[in-house]
Amino acid sequence: MIVFDANLLIYAYDSGSVYHTKARAWVEDTFSGTEAVGIPWHAITAFLRIMTNKRLPGERFTLEQACQTVEGWLTQQNIHPLAPGEHHWPLLRSLLIDGQAPGALANDAQIAALTIEYGGVLHTADRNFARFPGLRWTNPLT
């Protein structure tokens, strides 16, 4: 399973991003493929939070546009929202401690835990994920 971090989604939809063209092509190719794609709910809400924040630079959406975008993703058969399962907490706790992930890095630990929980490979442009033992990850933009 390909698991998405929010940054790739944001780059793909923000035409002002220096990564836009490459991220957009990769996201469209991945979403239209046959391999299972997981998007953590945390990544979905991060996309909504950033893409609708008019105070941030770059292209921003109305809340309606952003919600329609997310609905478009979730209607595709190969795309699955990822939620914590029954054994999420022990895995998350381990990643928080072993990955030394206090503060804002706790969100990264949760995405790492979901990726491991679902047996996926995290796709992200954020090198901070290297801190989490057992996490398989790659940067599709390099």
C-alpha cells in the first residue's frame, strides 16, 4: 500500500509550490493506478487546514473546493482513508519514544504508526520520517 503524507497532496494542488508540477504528475498517476493507496485522516485534515488558510502564501481553495477535492479522492476504489486500529497505541507509543518525537513530531509518529499498521510504504518529502524505526518510506519527488 502506498501511504500519503500531507505534503505531497499540498504540493500537488498548490500551483505556487516549487514541487507542484512533479508532485501533481506523481499524485495523478498514483491515484489513477491499481495499487492500494492509503491516506491517513490526519493527512486529509492537514490538507484541508492548509489549502483553505488564506493567510498562507500560494494557491488556496474555498472550503467547498477543498472538500470536493477530498470527496473525489475518496470515491476512487483504490483509495482508502486510514484510521487507527485496535493496536495503534502501543505502536504509536513506541515510535514516539524510539523516534524521539516530541511536540509537532508526534503527528509524524502517528502517520508512521498508521503506515506500519497497514503494512504500507510512506510517500513523503519530509526527511524527519527517517527517525522512526521499522518505517518504510520514500520520497517520490527525488
